[in-house]
Amino acid sequence: MKFEKAVFLRSYGAVQQIKDEKTPQFAFIGRSNVGKSSLINALASKKDMAKTSSKPGKTQLINVFDIEGHIHLVDLPGYGYAKVSKKLREQFEGLITDYLLRSDTLYIVFILIDASIPPQRIDLEFVAWCGEHKVPLGIAFTKTDKKKKKNTEANMLAFEDEISQFFEELPVILETSANSKHGIKELGDWINEQMGHV
Ligand code: GDP
């Protein structure tokens, strides 16, 4: 599969609207500002296919991109907006949890974790929630270029250590940087391998 062939397919505001039940979905989620749009764009070698953070308060949608009819990349709304009302936050979170619990074709959701900062409680809680609900998940660290290597590695190790208590076997863990492109090819290769396109 060639990720640069990605095309925007559609947006959904409710899980019930998702009709395609065959194409495997590789989803991406994270706190707002984690670098999700940048990572999806880097994977697809595009400048602005995935739109950088829609402002908190705006409607949050699930955006789906098609890769040559083989898989869909699913851009989920960011979680953990501190500045929106409780009602709006519950609305986004409802959409996210509905999708993760009900999508029949979700192959994996990559939870994006900013490697330039120490483990954040909201991320740990989200990973724990996915684990408890048997949502198929992987971890993709972002922004590995941003801080000194020593600090980045300490942050990633601390995160892995924290989440190891939630799992008997750790989920797949990848390291990426949209800026330096570190790990972007590996992410694409990993997805291809899962689909048997080696
Ligand atoms: P989103 O809200 O999760 O979609 O995050 P964005 O992709 O919009 O990125 C949020 C901010 O982080 C922007 O200022 C990006 O330039 C920056 N950013 C994203 N990826 C990287 C990266 O790999 N390295 C560094 N240093 N900054 C990044």
C-alpha cells in the first residue's frame, strides 16, 4: 500500500453514520496538540490532508481517509480539551467511546503520546480505559525530535513502565517524529505487514 495515495473519504459526526463495514480501520487519537494531524500528514506525505487542530469548541468529527481501497485511516477527535464546557467535552468523548466500542472494523487505534513530556494522567487513563474495554490499541510516541534524546527516552520509558501495569503483554509501541520523519516509514511498514502487504 502506498500511503501517499491517501484520499479524504468523509467525515462522521455519529458512529451510526458509518456504513462501510468491510475496510479495516487504523485509527489515531490523542490529546489535542499531540501532533496527530502532523503524523497523519507525514504518513501520507501530504502537507495538510489532516487538518491541524480544529479549535476547541468547534464540532469534532471523525475524518476517514482511504488508502487505495485497502484500509481506512481514521482521524479521531482529540481528547482532553481543558477549555471547553463539560457538555461539549462529554459530546466529543461520547463520539470517541462510541466509535471505539462499536466499530466492527477497527483493526487498531494508535494512542499518540507526546514523547517530549513526562507521562500525563489523562493519557494513562485513556490507555487504561481502552485496555479495560478490550479496544485493540497501540502506542505511537510523537515529537521524538523535540527534546534531548536522553529526556525523550526517559519520558518514553516512564510511560511504558506506567502502562505495563495495565497489560499482561505490552501493546505495539512505535516512535515517531513528523518533523524529522523518524519512524514514519516504520509506521507504514507496520501497517502494511498487518495487512499482509510486505
Ligand atoms: P494535533 O492537535 O494533535 O493534530 O497536533 P498538530 O499536528 O496540529 O501539532 C501540534 C503542534 O505540535 C504544532 O505546533 C506542530 O508543529 C507540533 N508538532 C507536531 N509534530 C511534531 C514533531 O514531530 N516534532 C515537533 N518538534 N513538533 C511537532
